[in-house]
Amino acid sequence: MELPATNSRMEKVISCFRKRPDAVARLICFPWAGGGSIHYARWGNVLHSSIEVLSVRLPGRESRSREPFHQSLQQVVDEVVAALVPLLKEKPFALFGHSFGAFTSFAVAEALKRVHNLEPVHIFLSGASAPYSETRIKAPKRSDLSDEDFLQWMISIGGTPPELLANPEVLKLFLPALKADLHVVENYRCNKPEHPFLSCPLTCFDGKDDIPHDLQAWKSITSGDFTIRMLDGSHFYLKDSGNEKIILDYVTKQVETSEMDYL
């Protein structure tokens, strides 16, 4: 089933680069801080035809560049959940989020379960500590840095094209979205779940050379299988073509296996 053309809110928030009406499951992808939906466009072409890839598009970037940034994670969750629910009632779905996207994936999954009793068949979280972990709570805030110091930090974590960092005009467009997203996630607080609210499998990915993340703490959100996969590279390890293939092969296998369990 294609995205309903009449639902302008859904089309504004959710990108589908390659519609697969016959797909038996959907993979919902959440961007990293400052990111758009473009990176995941390729995933829609590469993944097996049984999986349709959708990507979340937040305000302040791409076709929504004139809209004000969200100020809190709750705003993100409210908008994304409202756009997704009609789709997620149609067929099984999985969630994938990297860095800032891991936080939004987590918060959206919690709201979907609590409010709509909808649960993914698998959740994939990448490059981030659990939001309630000590590692994350004690992490230094970056969104308040001067632009110069902020750029130095971006260079240190890698993954940003040198030509982007060297182009002041492009940076003027890019930095506000990145800082806005970091402001949202750095000011987000939640308590460790007393009981797992999900029962699906959860896989954490991370780069071996990134700053240490408390991946083990994510286990608290689900009673399902928990797996950690460490890949070569730093924070944006998933942009490496070899790592991307590993991730997509793994995601495909897990989602297709989940589909059989779901049916």
C-alpha cells in the first residue's frame, strides 16, 4: 500500500524513496543530529524487496527548511507518532536510529507502545548511550559551544565531509539544524524503565573507535533478545560502504526472521 497522497502531514514528516506496495514489513529510519532523510534513500534501493524503507524528516531541513526546529524531544515524538500510526497499523515494522536518531527511536517506540499498543518487530539503535545511563547524563553539552569550538568538535568525531567544513556558506545552513537537535537531546531526561516496555529483539551497533557508549543499559527497555555489534570506525562508522553492507544484511535477516514470527 502506498503512502496516502491525501495525507499531507504524513508525507511532510515521512519520506518513502522507493515505495514497495508488496513489502511485508517496513523499516522506519531516524536521522542523526542535523541530518535529513537523504542518507537512508539508498537503503530503500538496496534492501530486499520484502522491506519498505521510510525515513523521518524533521523541520528545519530539506523540504521543511522554512519550518522552526523542534525545541523538545516530546515535540518530535508527538509529530512523528501522529504521522506514523496509520502506516504502522497496516503491517509489521522495525525501527533504526543512529545517535540522535537512537534517542528519537527509543522515545517513539515508548509512545507507540504506551498510547497505541504498537510494538516493532525489532529495534536497531546505533552510536548512543541509553538516555538514562550515567555515561549519557554526565556527557558534556555541545550545543552551547561557539561555532568555532563546535566545528573543532565535529572534526574530532569524524564523518563530516572536509569540503563542508571548509565552506562557510554551507556551514551557515548546516550548523543551526545540528545544534538544534543536540539541544533537544542534551536537555532530554527520562528515568530508567522499572520494567521492560518492549518484548521485541534489540540490536545495538557502534563504532569501535567512537567515544565509549553505555550500550548495555539499553537492555532495560526490552525483555527480548539483546545483541551488541561493534564495527570498525568512529562515530559515523555506518557511512563506510563495508559497514553499511554489514548493517543492511543484518537488518534484512533480522526483520525477515521477525516477519515469520509475526505471521
